Amino acid sequence: MLLMLTTFGISVAAGVLGSLLGLGGGIIVVPALTLLPFLGIDIRYAIGASIISVIATSSGAAAGYVRQRMTNLRVALFLVLATTSGAITGAYLAGIIPTSWLNIVFGGMLAYSALMMFRKRHAVEGVNVPADDWADKLHLHDSYYDHALGRQVVYRVTRCRMGLVLMYVAGVVSGLLGIGSGALKVPAMDLAMRLPMKVSTSTSNFMIGITAAASAGVYFARGQINPFIAAPVAVGVLLGATLGSHLLARLHSHNIRALFVAVLLWISLQMLWKGVHPGHG
Amino acid sequence: MAEPSGNPAPLEHQFPEPVDPRVRQVEIIISYLLRFGGIISLAVVVLGICLSFYHHQDYFSSKDAYRHLISYGAPFPHTIRESLKGALQWRGRCIAVLGLLLLAATPVLCVAVSIFAFVHQRDRKFVIITSIVLLLLLISFMLGKGGG
């Protein structure tokens, strides 16, 4: 019972953080479940639970974000095209490509995007956005109401082709390595497509649910979804994510950015570590 | 901190086209779908877990009994057929698994519903885009079954 409550508590925290940053919360759930000595859950079940946590984060938070028009639904559905095809490619490549150097390459890439996102911290969002014919034709430009600023923020979307390529790569990587679903999506939307920070994280939130739902079937068939672990995770994350989705509108973009950069650096260090010490989890 | 004060964007960029009520409708439908999908699956999951604790009250008292459930190789359904069969016999863990599957189905349902919404809006480009997405999701689900 105590074990279940601990799992539940960790999941609430993972849900809040995941919903704010557009990440699945796997970065918290997997290490917490496997590394905490008195939990000591098998890594296979922890990964299964983290897939459930990604879907729960997405459902819990995206309901609010779509309603608030924070999620750009058109951008999300357009980009999901690339992430799902990437994920299928990744599933095929798994076992062919050694993951150790992939971890190093993408750990480095994440560290670089963290740096670029940190450098952008004083930049004004939505200024000097280059024109993009695809964004015009698909009517991707939009606006959202920012509670922290107290006004409507109008933004334009750019570099759709680049966005598609990056999302495809993000899909391949998450299919191959199992992580980095949101960690690569948010920088792609922020740096390449120039979406406002909050729109990037909440659009990523909607997308990760769709991609994770596709792979949930695999994990279920492999018997990795243990209901006694996944259930408290699902309940906790869903509650945490709903809570987080009410917070995002009130927080300032630069705080979200700072938090995201810190977490991104942490993930990139984890990946680099895995690359250098393969077999150590 | 830095508030947008820089170069004023050209006038037509300041105001996007007003939100089409039909577009807003899609967003409302999807947000309800996500919310109710979440609530319903949550209720099913909680019901399942409560039932299994009710049937096996030793989970409360004995740490080992519960530990056994979360250690690798613990018995729980791996297929939809198994979970449905168990759920009909009010087996808690089977009901909980069904709830988790319901949760996983919610985002896919959102994509499916958005296809109809875009058909209704006569937005041909997005009908094509979302249909391909749904197709890819189904393909990856099949691949998973084959590989698993």
C-alpha cells in the first residue's frame, strides 16, 4: 500500500512537470521507480509505466490546452505525420544501429539545443519571423491568450519543412532509444518553427500522447504494462497534469524556458552517460 | 522581463483571421474527448484496483503479497481477449488493464474524430494529413503485434 502511495506521489510530480514542459514524465518515472531502493521495480515494468505516463500526461494536460487554444492543433496534427513515420522507421532500425553512439550523438544534440534555447531567453517572441508558404497554405498561424502577460499573443509559424525533418528525426530517436519524445520536439518548434515557448510545450504535449498511444500496443503485448504499477502512475500523472495545465497559462514564458533548459541538460547528461557506459542502464 | 516592444509586425500580421466557429468546435470536441476519455479510463482503473484489493485483502497487511504483484513475471493479462474475459468475472486486475487500454485509445480516437471534423470543414489538406496519421498509427499498432 505504501509502495503504491509512493508511486502515486512521484507520478503527480511527474505529471505537473511533464504538462508544463511538454515532456512525457518518463524522465522522472523511470529513474524513480527503478532507482529508489524500496521500490526497486523491474526496468521493463518501469518503461511500460512510463509509456502510460506519457499518454496520461497528454490526456490530462491537452484537454485544458486545446480548450485554452494554447495547443496549436493544426501544427500538432501536421507534425505528428512526421513523428509517427519516424517512430515506425525507428522500430525497424532498432537492433541494426548500435544505441551507444546514438546516445552520444543525441545527448550532444540536446545539449546544443539547450544552449541555443538558453541564448534565446531574452529574445522577443514572434518578431521577424520569416515567411513560409506551407504555413500560409495550411493556415498554421494562430494566437493564444497569455494570462501572465494579460493579453492575446499573435504568432506566425515558419520553416515547416525543417520542422517536419526534425520531427521525423525525433520520431526515429524515440522509436530507437525510447526517450526524447518531447525533449526533441519542443526545441524543434521553439528554435526552427519559432512558436512561442508555451505553444511549443503544449503542442508537444498533444503530440506525445498520439505517438505513445501507437507504441502502447507493443508494450502491452510484451507484457510490460503491469496494472499494479501502471495504475497508480496513470492516476497520479493524470491529476498532476491537470493541475499543471492550469499553471502554464499563469507562468511567464521565460520561467518555462529556464526550467525546460535545465531539464533538457539533465536528459542530455543522462544520454551521454548511457552512451559512454553502455549496459549501465 | 523583455516585453514585445520591437519592430511592429505589418498590420495584417497583428491580427490573425478571426477564429472560425467551426474550428473552435473541433477544439471543443477534442478537449471534451480528452477530458472524458481521461475521466472514464481513470474511473475504470480505480475500480479495478479497488476490486482487486477487496478480493485480496492480504495486499493491505502483507508487504510480500503486494511485492509479488509488482515483481517481474507477476500474473496479469497480456491480451485484450484475456482482459475482457477476466473483467466479465469481475477480476480487478483485468478491469484495471482495460482502463489503461481505454486511456491509450483516447489520443487515437482524437485523430479519428478530427478527420470527420476536417471533412465537415471541407479542409481537404487536413483531411488527407489526419487520414495518413491515423493510417500510420494503425500500421505501427499492427507492427507492434507482429513484433511483440
